[in-house]
Amino acid sequence: MMEMSDNESYDFLVFDALVFIISLIGDIKFQHFNPVLETYIYKHFSATLAYVKLTKVLNFYVGNADDSTKTDLLFAALKALKYLFRFIVQSRVLYLGFYGKSEDGDEFNNAIRKLFLSFNVLMDRPLEEAVKIKGAALKYLPSIINDVKLVFDPVELSVLFSKFIQSIPDNQLVRQKLNCMTKIVDSDLFRQSECRDILLPLLVDQLSGQLDDNSHKPDHEACSQLLSNILEVLDRKEVGPTADHIQLIMERLLRRINRTVIGMGRQATHIGSFVSCMTATLRQMDDSHYNYYISTFKTRQDLILWNNYFHLAVAFLTHESLQLETFSQAKRSKIMKKYGDMRKEIGFQIRDMWYNLGPHKIKFIPSMVGPILEVTLTPEPELRKATIPIFFDMMQCEFNFSGGRNFRMFENELITKLDQEVEGGRGDEPYKILLEKLLLEHCRKHKYLSSSGEVFALLVSSLLENLLDYRAIMHDGSKENRMSCTVNLLNFYKEKKREDIYIRYLYKLRDLHTDSESYTEAAYTLLLHAELLQWSDQPCVQHLLQRDSYYVYSQQELKEKLYQEIIVFFDRGKMWEKAIQLSKELADMYENKVFDYESLGNLLKKRATFYENIMKAMRPQPEYFAVGYFGHGFPSFLRPSSLTERKQSRSGSVVLPYIMSSTLRRLSVTSVTSSVGSTSSTSSDSVSSRPGSDGSILEPLVERRSSAASRMEEQPAKDDADNRANKFRRKDWSLSKSQVIAEKEPEAELAFKTNAAGKAPRPKSLQLGESKLTLHQNSSLHQAGALSPPPITPKTPRTQSFPSLQADGLTTVNLQNSPPPPPPKCKPYESNGSRNSTEVAPPLPTRREPKPPPPPPKARKSGILSLEPDLQ
């Protein structure tokens, strides 16, 4: 080519041969020859005028890109463009070293300008005609920058590349264009300040167009990569002044970056890259940038911005990766040594920013109560001490700015959020103590909040104590303890008229009752919800509909659903009288208001069944026990209190021996623990006011039953009724007063039924014909009262039962001429298992072979039971 410089007949052949050789080395099989080629270019190549021939041929190929016969040659030349320009640049360097700049100074520059002009024309052509060539040009053209800038003006080269990028039509080859700009940023050209002045506006304009809200499908990956590379270069110290460039990015891109992040989902792939770009921009901004940026805001009080800041800060503070108490001691010490507790720093910033709000605080109440509560619940003592006073500031702010001179909004929101947070596992006893202490300190110093604020502080402390007890007892095996905690919370929310939370705990209590098969209690619990509703078409508010699958519109529909469920529970609990009462109310609504006769008919059929069950079904009368919790051994939510426990009924019980409910058996174990725990600490309560302090505890009756049974078996069967009665009076019968025979039929009728059916049938109730069961006037049980426990003394038996066997209005009459009752077939403690349910009574002692019953005497007197045949 150099030997025939005036003849162009071999220029294209030599160029094609050179491109072929470079393409071979570009193959992966011959990549190890790249150092050989570079050594040849910089050490052995010596053609000073080669750049003239090479640029001319390359320009011809680019200018004739529409010729399909030269498309493959042009594509191969573009792939070899990097090494082609190394030959061109090295040739120009040799020429300048030999002849100097005075000779042929503009010919080379013009050749470069003409080449870029050809590329611009190529890129502006329709996409369908040369998409392959365009993509290759965008991919390989930036690779010549570092070589060309050695022999060409960098500023003018920046202008040429800017025009090249601008020649590409919008929405065409977007990713290839962004990748081309990324390579330009990575080149040495972008590190020069004067070149950045030309290139950066173009890059920012392209990024702004891609991140614009109207962009159809922005390439987030390529945009984040380009922006990241720009910020990385600007962060270097050797690249010169960057203040103007940072301000340009701040003005044109910062808000668009924020909107892009907001529009992305939390799980978006590239959201982390954009957040990094945003923080990098903010970090490189100085005070002048911030002042200018803030001055562009339309208003100085952008409440949305403040709100977003607080929520962002709270989310950062409560992030799981910063909760040091969840880490091991070694990891916690390492983090504290290197970074410190970052939660304290951001917490102090939240506190300072809150106080900077000034009179605008009222606009963040009650919305900021929940986030601030999350901050104060962080288990860091210094952070809690710094942020809890914000609650008092909120109280004071609402008190001063509200027309009612109260802080009702703050109070309601704090109660709601506190319930949610504690139930979610946050909060502890030290937090309760510190919260009460700080609120009381601040309120007592205030002129107008000293009384109401103190009441509120104690109220919140009491609620927090109940919530902590409820959370701690939820995993306890004792359903009674869970019920007690739930009832305490129910009473609190009912007093504060918080129906939304009150109803939520109502259904938790209902679930506890249904799990323990206490269907009557479950019905009464649901009845509390129904009492909040009216028989009207008024729409239900949202918190009334938060239960099960009730998809209703009006309060009448919801109350109807509740009544139907309550009636079912009363039926299962054998409380048919109460079910009838509710069914009458529901029937009146069906008949006179909604005229739903089909539902009315079904309801009346159910009511008929209830009446039939009352007359025919076996339903033992329940027994009730008074239970007191006294002593520090019991949980705080139980003491001091006195409750009435209802024993689970046992179907088919005619004889009721050894009565002790499963509830009391569980409480007997707890009571032992209480008495032991209370002996180790001194209580201010008097001994007489605390039954549990003098050793009177509940205990099972197994030992006493077994001893009573052994004594009774040793008694000989005698025929004389008087001697037999005196024997019973003299004998110390140590069974409980509730262990009595409920009812016995006349001997003749009992014998007839026994012979006919093979066994004596169950009586229908505790009343037989005209006879009523009463107690003897001299009986100690009658004198003590039906439901009153004897006074507790050191000699008082440890087990006290409160039977409910007597009916109202019964009197005691001693009828000596009445026929004596037949002798029992077996002793009371040897009753059949079918009549004494094991679910209620404790385990009986080992049964012994019963002795044949003695022949019935002619007359039998009893000092315990008497019959009254003529009593009306």
C-alpha cells in the first residue's frame, strides 16, 4: 500500500486482508496472539502515511453501507475497528514525529470528522435497513476513544460523539445506545472536566428521557449502570471540579430517581441500584446544593416529605439487621466496635426532627403515634429515654390546639397501636415501668395536664400490664388463666368504649369457651356482641363485621346471624330456657318485621324441640363453687379476686358423691404453689382477709373418700332401723356436705320398676310427685346455709364444696310416719361409671367386691334425709 501510494488499486485488498487478520486474532482460539499484534503495532509498524489510506477506505465502506454487497465487509471492519484505529493512530504519531505538526495539519482531522459524519448518516437511516450495522457501530465505536484522543482534540472528539449519540432516533436501540454512553463514561475522555461539560448534559438528557413518567418501557438496568458509572467518576478527586456537574444531576435527575424508586415494588430487581444512586448523589451534594434544591420547592412545609422522612427513619431503625439483641455476644460486640448502635443515632434524629416541626406537629397526630411507638419499643434504654417524652409532647400539642382541651385522638391511637405491638411480641416489663415513670414526671410538672395526664399514664400502665400478662399466658396450658386475662382486657376496652378491640377479644374468649366445651359461656359471650346491635337496617360499621364468614350489610342481618349461633350454643349447653327466650325475640322479628315465614317455621320447630328436651331430657342441676385467689404465688391478673366456678354437668347422675370439678382440681395444684410462694414474702394483707394464707387450700378428695369408704364397709348390716340411724349419727361421716343422696323413690314403686326393667330408671328431676327433698332441721348443712361457706379457721377442712341441691322455698319438715326409703344397692362411692362421669369427678379408689345388701327393714329413720310427701 505504501509502495504504491499514488495507485488505489490495492488499497481495498490490503484493507480487507488486514481486517481478516485482525478478525482471526479476535477469535477465541487465537486470543493469545493479541500481545504479538500490539507489539508489532507499537514496536515494528513504521508506515507514516498508512492512516491516509485506511481512513479513506473505512470512510468509503461506512458511506456505502446501503450497498448490500459491502455489508459483510463493513460489519467485519467495525468488529476490527479497535485495532484498525491503533494502526491509524500509530501511523499518525510516526508522521508527526518525523514531519512535525506543520505538515498536513488539517487533513487527518478532516478525515476523522468526515468519518463521524458518515456514521451519523448511517445511524439516522431507518432501522429496518441497517440494524446489524447500527448495533455494531454503537458497540465498537467507543473503543477508539482512548487512542484517537492522543492525536485529536479531546474537546472536539467529545462534540463528535455527542452528535453521534444525538443522531440515533428516539426509542430505537435504547439499550445499545445506553451501553455506548456507559463506555464513553468509562473512557479517559470523561475524566477531563472540559469534556464532561460537553458530554454530561447529553447523558443527563438521555437518562431523563428514559426515567420520565411517560416512558413506555424504560431500561432500568442500563440506566442504573450508566448513572452509577457517572457518579463513580465524579466522586474521584483527580477528575477536577465537579460541583457544577453534581448540581446538573441534582436538578435534572434526583427527583426522577426518587419517583422511579417509589414506583418500583419492594422486590424489584434494580431498586437497590437506584437507591444507591440516590444516596450517592445526596452524599456528593454540599450545603450550596441543598440550599438551592430546597429553594426550588413550591412550599416550605411539604408535609408529605416530612411524613416520608419519619416513616423512612422508623423503617431503618426497626430493621431486623440492626436489632443487636438478636445476635450472639461476639457478633454484637464486633458490630458495636465497628459501627456502634446506629439505632440510637437515627432515633435521636427522629426526636430532633419532631421538635423542629413546631406548630405543624398537630398535623402529624395521630398518624405518627404508631411509628413513634415502634421507636420507643426498641429494647435500648437510652433510646427509650430520649423518645418516650415525644408522647407527652403529643399530648400537650393536642391539648393546646384541640377545641375540647383534651388529647382524645392521641389516647385512642396509642391504645390501638399498643395493643397491636404487644400482641406482636414487642414490649416488656422495663418498658412499662419507664413509660409510666416518664409520663408521670412530665405530666405532674404541667399546669393543666397534672390530673388528666396522671390518670392517663396510670391507665396506659395498667393496659400494658394486662397485655403483657395476656401475651405471656397465651401459650400456657391453663385455659382458665387465658380466660381471666381476656376478661381483664374486655373490661378495660368496654370501659374505654373501644368497640373494635372489645369485639376482637370477645371472639377470642368465645373460642376459649368452645375449646373447653363450655357452650353456655360461649353463648353468653356472643350475646355481648349482639347487645351492641339493633334491629334496624342501619349499615354495620367496619369493626362490627370482623368475624368469621358473616357477609352482611345491616345490623339486623348481623344480629340475626348472631342470635342463630347463640341459640345453637345454648342448645348444646342444655340451657333451653334461655334459647327459648331468644327464639321468641327472633320469631317476633321474623313475623312482624321481615315476614320471613319460612325461617319462622324452622325456628318454631326448634323451639318445640327445646320444650320437649326440658320435659324429657336428663339435665342434672349444675353446682357452683366460690373460688378465691389470695397470695403472691398467684399471677397478678388473678389476685386478689373471688370468682364463681360452674362445674361441668354430668349426665345421668342420681347420686352425687365426691363432687369436685375439674376446674377446682386444676386450681388445687395452683393453690399449693401459691401458698408455698407466699410464705417466702411478707404481705400487707391481714391473715383473716386472705384465706390462702392460713393453709386453707384446695386438695383432691381421694384420700378422704377412700378412708370414708373403708369405714362404711366395716359397719355391720343391722335390721333395727333405730339402731341403724343412731349408728349413723354417732359415726363421724367425713364426706363433704355435697356428697348426699339426691333422691330416692318409694320402696314399692322402686321394687316394681326394678323387677319390670331389670334396674331402677333415672328420676326425671330432683322432685318426685308431691315429695320434695329437704334437709333435717338439725343438719349442720341446713344451718350453715345452702351456698355460704363456714367461717375459715385453722380447724376448717381444706376442701369446701358449695352444693346447690336445695330448691328455692323448701322448708324442713320431720315426718316420722312417712315410709322409709329402700336401702341402696351399693354404697355411694361404688356408683356405676355411667352415672358419674369421669370428666368431672376425680378418680375413685379401687373398687372392692360389694357385699350382698342387707334385707330391707320395716322402718328406717335417717338423720340426713327426710321425705315430705304432702308438701305442695
